[in-house]
Amino acid sequence: MQKKEYKTIKEIAGPLMLIENVENVCYNEIGEIILSNNEKRLCRVLEVDENKALVQLFESGFGINLKQSRVKFLGHSMQFNASREIIGRRFNGLGKPIDGLPEIIPEKSLEIDPITINPTQRSYPNEFIQTGVSAIDGLNTLVKGQKLPIFSASGLPHKNLAAQIARQATVLNKSENFAIVFAAIGITFEEADFFIKNFEKTNSINHSVMFINLANDPAIERIATPKMALTAAEYLAFTLNMTVLVILTDITNYADALREVSAAKKEIPSRRGYPGYMYTDFASLYERAGTIKNKKGSITMIPILTMPEDDKTHPIPDLTGYITEGQIILNRELLNKNINPPIDVLSSLSRLKDKGIGEGKTRKDHKDILNQLFSSYAIGKNARELVEILGEDSISKLDFKYLKFAEEFEKNFLNQGYHKNRTIEETLNIGWQLLKILPKSELKRIDYNILEEYYK
């Protein structure tokens, strides 16, 4: 049946367009705008009121003649053409190939706004994912099916850390099919070039799917990009039974696009001008990660966001922290000391770390050494602050040992760089070497039998 075309465009205001006298048009439906020269542009229905439809333009409204242009609604929401062949490919934020290779022949055309995983169908995440980064693997462990965001800020090297995790992440069970879905949201051309070259140089592209949305692309594409990426991840995980790690950077650009569209619709703003439904919108993204009962595949998510003005109480990190299971926080002070990646392990948290480590998963001493490293580093930092305020005479000989521990911990454990891939065995062995700086009597968080076996 041929779709009806409408020549009843009433007005265009920024990214919005009003069409009158429409019939059987639905919310979120995709429309095709046909210009007088037969050029085609896409739009999406935002609101329907009786016979009027308010649509959002995917591109600029420049060149759309109200009298000569026409609109055809396609009868479905935005879709992604999914196939096994998407692995190794690069797409824009609307799911169109941008790598110079042919269009994907779809095995399935999937809507990008599905219902999130039913909580009753979820299984509890309890399997370790190795990122090769000691500060994460050793102390803030990532677990299969978890949502673990990275909180960064302007000028901090989150892009380097994102590329490192994408390059190094793996599951210990080598028999599993593992894939990376990487979505860059609202980034500059230079950043996009950095990620593309990094993936191609290290052959990470061979088990990855990339979605690239640039800063000069329309806001609606920015909003669609993470949804496209997660739809691809769901297909790989729950149709092809793969273990999928999704990396989204930068969620702040996504939130700003939501605010831009909300302002264009003249909605009443909430905190800092962001729409009141931003929490719900974030949840609709983050809750697409997880594991499902009786399914082999899984989706693990690392969303990356830049905190405006380094403010953890800003709505974007604040709402993200409510929904996700912890956060990895990058620290400017550590960066100034040339510690890379500059992960502040004491402020960071992985709420599921205890579920994915220990005997039969990583190593039996992992939990004990994790707790002891946290405790010792905290004491060492306190000793450092006392020295800075009161001088070296204010601390005891034991405090000097903790002070040395803190310095060596930052130098040898945290500061591994962006091109060193450490196994969990290497990470834990480094931890033991550091703990030997302290007297054996101070290692009170380690089980006696484990201490006797490893403290030599």
C-alpha cells in the first residue's frame, strides 16, 4: 500500500516542524521529507494532537520550502539493520555505514526503542571481565552485566582510558564470543579520528562495532546514537549469544542534546535547564545492560561522562550514579602528578565487585588483597596530609611506612599507562609486592592462611 504524502507543512521553528491534516500518525514514527529537488531528509514524530503532528528534523531545516516540500510517514519508528556482518563495521549515529563498505543486508530490522529487560528475567551478574587496567580489575572490578560509568571532567584523559578498555577488555573464559560496541556521541573530528585509528591500528575493529556521531551532527542523531549502539549490542548478545561490552562516550553530550530538543519544544525545564524526564531517559539506556536467565549472552556497559566544572552533584553524574552500580572517578590531582590513568580508587566504587572475584573466578586472595590495598592506601594518604600540614615530625615510623606505601602504590599500581595490558594475576602480584612494604602485623584484613601462603 502506497504511503500518503502530505503537502501541509505549516511552519518550521529550529529543529521542529508542524504538519497539519495528518491521519493515523503515531508517536516516534519516522517520516521522510521530500524536497522540491527530490532530495530526501528524515524526521521523527514528537507529538500528535488530533490532525496535527509535530516532528523533529534529523538535519537542518534550510532549503525546505513550505509550499513545495511534502512529507511521507513510513509507519515504523527508527530501526537498525542488524546482521552478523556488523562486526568490524563503522556507522554514523543513525546506523548508516561510514566506512566505505556496502550497506548491511539485514537479518533483522530492529526498532531502537525496545522495552528494557524485565527485572524478573534478569540473572544476577557474577562473572569477571578483565579490562587490563589494575585500578579497575584489582580494586573496582567490572562484572559481566554490570553498568559501571566513568566520571571524568574537561581536560582529563577519558578518551585514552576508553580506547584502552576497548582494546584490552576480555573474558577469562576464552571459549566465549566477545565483542565491543563503541558509541562516540557528539565528539570532535579529531577525537573520532583518534578512536578510529586506535581501533584499526590494534585490530580491535575485528571484534568491534563502532558508531560515530560528530559534534556538528544534528541533535536528533546524537539522541539516536546510544540507542543504535544498544540495539546492535542486544542483537549480538541475545540473538548471537555473545558477551558484549558497550562503551558510550560522552553521555554529557547526549544530555545536552536532550536539553536542546526540550527547549525547542518549550517544555518546562528542571535542574540546570535539563528536562524533568532526564532520569527516566537515562534509565531507559542504562537498564538495557544486564544478563537474562537461560540466555548465554550479556551486555556490560561503561558509560563515560564529563562532569561540568568537576561537579559530582551536577544532574548528569548525579542521575547516572542513582541508576548504575558504582562509578570510576578520574582525578585531576593524580593527572598533575603524571599518573595515568588518573583513577581515584578511594572515591571510585564498583557495587558488584565482590560478586565477580575470588576463588574460581579470579584468584582466592583477590577479595582480601583488595580490602587491604584500599585500607592501606587510605591510611597512607592521611599520613601524607599530616606531613603537608604539620611536617614530618608529626608522624610515627609506622606512618612513614604507610606514606611510602601510598607513593609506591600510585607509582607502580595506578600508573601503568595506556598501552600496558595487565592480567589479573599480574595486578594481584603487584599488590602483594606493595603490601610487603608494611609489617606483616599490619595486614589485618587478610585471612591468616592466605597471608602465610602469599606473604613471603
